[in-house]
Amino acid sequence: MDRRHPTALALVALVALLVAAACTALEAPSSEPTAPPPTPTPTPPATPVALRVGLGFIPSVQFAPFYLADERGYYREAGLVVTLENKIDPDLVPLVGQGAIDVGMADGTSVITARSQGIPIRYVATVYARFPSVVFALEKTGIRVPADLKGRTVGIPGRYGSSYIMLQALLASAHLTLDDVTLVDFPDFGQGAAVEQGRVEAATGFVNNEPLQAERRGTPVTVLRVDEVTPLPGPGLATGDATLQLKRDALARFAAATLRAMDEIAADPKLGLDAAIRRVPELGADREMQLAVLEATIDTWKSTYTLANGFGAIDRAAWSASLTFMQSLPGLVAGPVVVDDLVSTDLLP
């Protein structure tokens, strides 16, 4: 007869069960998938690296990720001292290629054109995954599809840049050319007001700007998007070849910090709105409008490709299709280039 205390017997049994369970766990591999290890990021240097960053024409809520990353100290934590500057795309691209500006927001179409002209610039992260440049018209004009542009007056800021290329893509989809429309130049970017005032029948603009504002003022508009016709690379981060070699780690940390802010703003747009207003106080005069602009901007960050691969991801197949299309237009691509000349994914996590 075993005279050991019942409690002791229970403890012995429990220990035996635990040991058996542990052995079984060691012998039988788990069927549960394991998470991949985190992607290593470059370690910030002891001495901060200065980066000059070029944004678009004027300070805007669409640049909220840069404002938020700066305000929350993400750039500082990454060992960077970031200076944000505003310039129009035709000025910014050569400066980036020369290394006078380290990294900038450049239209993908401008990168293709510049590279073909010998400017050593390269696209390193997608921001606008859907091409933001559009053609818009008042609903009452009857313009519904690209073919309806034939014989119409179309306002443009100038005969250059992404909007000019986008317009040609839309026309080509309807077997039209620039000769089939009457172009009216608005170098002061006043083509949106000209549409509402009836001075032109249609105009180029940005999906998160002119047509959105017209709709919110109670003026129904029709919007023609080029990404329904052919892929064109939207604005993203671009840098010069020499800068990429000299400051690769710093640029990778800058991209990671900016993409982190994009993720946060996509989850809560008011974070970006508040950061933009603190940076540019005059934006606070109409918070509802600026929030609508930001939400429309966030929508352009998203595509099937970035939803699958994350913000910043570069769709090489779309770039190849864009390059082929641009090479089919006279005078846009001056010299031979391939996708490997145009993009680099080295900086992406």
C-alpha cells in the first residue's frame, strides 16, 4: 500500500504530464505558420546626416507624411536632419539629378523623360500608386469619355510634365491627338477656375484638387482617369545616382520613416491633417476641405500592387508598360532607356 500523501501523488502526476507534453512539443513540429523575422534597417550613425528634400510646388496637405514624420521625430530617430523645400517639378528634377537636392517628390513620367536626356535620376519609392493627374469637365459639357474631347478647348498649365503626357495618353486611347483639341495655356495654374467659369470646356488637374473642390462647391464634374486606359507611374521619391551611392543608408532610413508616417495617416487621416495645419497654418481655414483633399490623396496611394506589397512598392511591370507607351509618343523619350535605368528598389524595406 502506497502511504504517500495524496497531494504529493497529484504533484508527481502533474510533473509527469508536463514533461510528457514538453517532449511531445519538441518532437512534433507545429503546424502553425511562424512570422518571418523583421527586416533589418540601417543603424543610424553617431553623427546625423543632412538631407535636402524637395516637395511639390506649394506647401500642401498632400505632403502630410513628410510633415508628420518630421514632427514626430521619425527623421531625427533615423539619424537625419531633414530640410523640406518646395519647387515645381521641372526645376526639382534637374536639381535632384545634380545632387543639389538629395531626394525629391518627382513624377514618374518626368523621371523617364529626364533619364532619357542623360539626367542621372532614379525613382526609389512609390508615393502615388494611382496616377493623380486627370482631365475634368463640367457635367453639362457632355464630356463623358476621352472621345468626347474631340474639338473641345482644354486648359493646361503648360506643354510639359505629367499632365501633358497624361492628356496625350487619354487622347490616344480614343485614336485622337493634340491636333484634335484646342489647348489653352494657364501658366499660373488657373485652369481649374477657367473650367468652372466656362472659359474652357475641360482641363487637366489633379484628382485630389480641382475637381474635388468644384464638387464641394456644388458644381458636378466628370473626371477622366488615365489609369483606366494605360498605367503611368505617379509621383514618388527620386534621387540622383551619385546621391544614391553616397547616402544610400540615410536615404533608406528616410524612406522608411516617411512610409511609416504614410501608414499612420492612412489609418487615421486626422493625424496627417493636424500635422499639415501645424506646419502650414493657413490650411486650417477650411479643415473639412483639407481633410477631403487628404482622403482623396490617400486613395491615390493605394493600388492593387501597393495593397499587396505595402506603401512604397514599385510595380516594375507597370513601369515597363509606361515606358513603352511614352516611347510611342514623338519627342518624349530622347534616348534609349530600360526600367533598370529608371528605378531602384534597394531602399525599400
